[in-house]
Amino acid sequence: MRNQLLDIQPIAGALGAEIGGVNLADELGDGVIAEIRQALLDHGVIFFRDQVLDVDRHKAFARRFGDIFIHPNFRGTQADPEVVNVVRNPGDARIVGEKWHHDTTMVAEPPMGAVFYAIEVPPYGGDTMFASQYLAYETLSPGLQALLEGLRVKHTDRALAGPQAGVSKTRSTAVREDADWRETITYHPAVITHPETGRKALFVNHSHCVAFEDMTEEESRPLLDYLLEHGHRPEFTCRFRYTPGSVAFWDNRCVKHIAVNDAGPFRRVARRIQIQGTRPQ
């Protein structure tokens, strides 16, 4: 559909839209940024093609939406703490983002979103899938919605970093595994209200969530497993195939995503910058 300044084309019924008619490396006016923000709120994840972004212009675009978020588990493993270079080489057994997840939810104030720039792209494979957590919540029964009100979930990074996780030896993008690393744990509501749209969204994910507050992991598992699987039913999803210079910008507050690990013999390189968020409520 044609907006005043941008061409916005939805790519799936649940979420996702491609935006044309804009060069993200430019000094964009407030009106264009406002339309991009509204498109993000309307579609959950938005995509741009054929962009040429060096690190400085990538950061400048991200900062139009908030402060840059520094990921604690990549601190010291990357040359620039504001940037995560996501590299997948042939032979890697694991990749960044290989399970359905919201980003970095073990912290008290997870990022509101991320701007992901594709630099080196396989001829096929290496897509990202996204899932609307608005729809995940709205399609639960009224009884289950009522049950989840007031429940909080334990989010931890113990499976993603630290010496016990053993992640770095299996993939090209390393994380902190030093002896000074400590597990980060935060409890967030199972259902949150988006601070800008006011819509409710399911807020649980495979990478970080292990239990409900005041329950054991074993007790939590049946319901938590159900919610985790429910959250990416096919009708809630879209899938994006990258080309060189593609940009994906997702709203971490209402969208989960997964990196599809099917690039086989090919190398994949991207640059991710996260944007600071607020405490989920």
C-alpha cells in the first residue's frame, strides 16, 4: 500500500512488510522516521532491500529509534561493543538465534528491537522466520488467558553463554565464556502489554525461559512447553529471504524469530545493532 512517503507491501497475513522508496543511509527526515516507526508497529517486522550501510550509518539509523543496546554476552568478543557481527561459516554446528526467541530477555530491560543488515548471503538458505506474539496471545482460550494474568516467567542466559554452555566451540560467532561471567536472571510477565500499541502479547521464548515464578522447572514444563510451541504456529509467521544489502528491523516486544540453520556449504555474514527498550509490563 502507498503511504505519503513510503511504499509498504505486506508479505504475509500475520506480520511482516517490505518497504521501498527509502535509502537508510540518508539523513532521513522526521516524517520518514515516523512512518517507518508506524510501519514497525503495524507489521511487527519490516524489511528493506538494496541498502548500502557502513557501520556509522547503520548506527545512525538505529539511534533514530532509541539508544543502542550493549549486549552483555558479546562484550569483549567483538571489536565494537555496539555491534554484533553475526558470522556463520561452513562446518559450524550451531548458529546465533537457532531457537525461537525474543532477543536478550534475561536482562531487566530487553532491547525493543534490532536492525539486522545482510552483508554476505548464501545463494539459498539462511533465512529468518518471525512469529507474531500478538496472535499467539489472542488465539489462546479465555481460560488460559485468565490463568496467565499475573504469572511471571524466569528468563536466564545460562544456555547461551558462560563456560557451562560451550557455545563458542561450535560456531563462528563467539560469546563470553570467561570465569568472570555470571548468569543473568530476570522475571518477566508471561503476557505483556506493548508500550506503544497497547496490545497484549505472549512473552515466553525457548532460548531464555525455564520456569514460572514460584514453581519448579519440572512443574512448569507442561504449560511452558505448550506456550512455546503455540507461539510459532505457521499461521502466525512470515519468512524472509535475504539478498545482499537487505535489512530486517523487528519489534522484539511482540515478535519472536529464529535463524534457519540450512545454509549448508555457504558462508553468511550480517551485522546486528540492538535498540534499548524498557522493562516489560
